[in-house]
Amino acid sequence: MFGQKHASGFPMDEKDLLKECLSGNTRAQKLLYERYSPKMFGVCLRYASDRSMAEDFLQEGFIRVFMKLGSFKSQGSLEGWMRRIMVNTALEILRKKDILRNSVELTFPNQHHGGLQEGLHTEPEADEDANDDITGQISADILHQTISEMPVGFRTVFNLYAVENYTHKEIANLVGISEGTSKSQFARARVWLQKRLNENNRFRHAGQ
């Protein structure tokens, strides 16, 4: 509620908190971090291979948030603006580590997951509703866990398109691939996800 005070004495209103942060008030900056870091860490986890890497993304991302805070024009939500910084930071670090350049061009993962390799050597159709049935039958936690197990190239493109709502043209520019490759990777990621969810679903039912 507007005018509500935090225990530290700072207003909870976003506009006032931003003003305090821009004035260099370290207590306000700490409050901003505490308010948004849990959600931003969740964003970072989507692109990291482990929690340690996600923490690196988060730390570097917040450095950039505070450096660029004066450029936030209140056009849209602060959370959305910060989220984009976190995603861009993660992608930049991944590019510098040369993780994306090769992995995103993979046709399918080389890891052996039982029957997952079978039938995955043809170009899949980019059917947006291909795995709606299975995803509607599982919990959000299982879905998020399965997405986190995707090969990094699949996971990156899938998250950028399906979660962050970037277009394939934007993804191509962000990741350094062609627009066609982005579309292909997304289609293949959906096939990978559907097959993994179906396989896990069969295992769960077999154990009951």
C-alpha cells in the first residue's frame, strides 16, 4: 500500500525506493536487493548449469541494475526491467565462456537417456501444441525440473521464447545464431521435453 513503511524506515512504494537508491542510500539499495533478489535468482537459475553459476549471474546482474538504475524510465514494471538485465547478463557470461556457441547448434543431446535418442534424428515440426497434453498432467515443479535438465542450447532458446517471450529474431541477436536456428532449436527442445516427460510419466506409473 502506498505510504507503507518498511522496518528500516524506507517507504515501500517503488518510486520512492528508487529515488532513495539513486541518491546513493545504501540501506535503500539493500532493501531493493532483498525485495527482488529471490525472483531474479529464479530467473538466473533458468540459464545456469548449477546454483553457483546462477549466483554469479545474480551478482553481476545486480551490479548492472544499480549502474543502470538511472536509465529506468518507469515504462513498464521495474521487475520486468530487472529481469531483462538478468537474462542479458546470463547470456553474455555464457557467450564469454563459449558455452552457447557450440551447444546451441547441436541437433540433439548426445547423452543417453534410454529411448530418448530413438526417433530424434529427423527435423521436428514446430508444433506449438505438441506437448500440451502431457504438460497439463504434471506439476509445475516437475516441469521446471525437467526443463532444467535440458542441454544448455535447448534450455536457453526454450526459456527465451516460451518464458521470456522474446521473438526468434530477438533470440538470434541475443545468442548469436540465425533466426532459423532459433526456431529449429525451439522445436527440437519441445520434442526433447515431451519425450522426457512421457518417459518420466511411464516410470512413475510403473512404480505405483
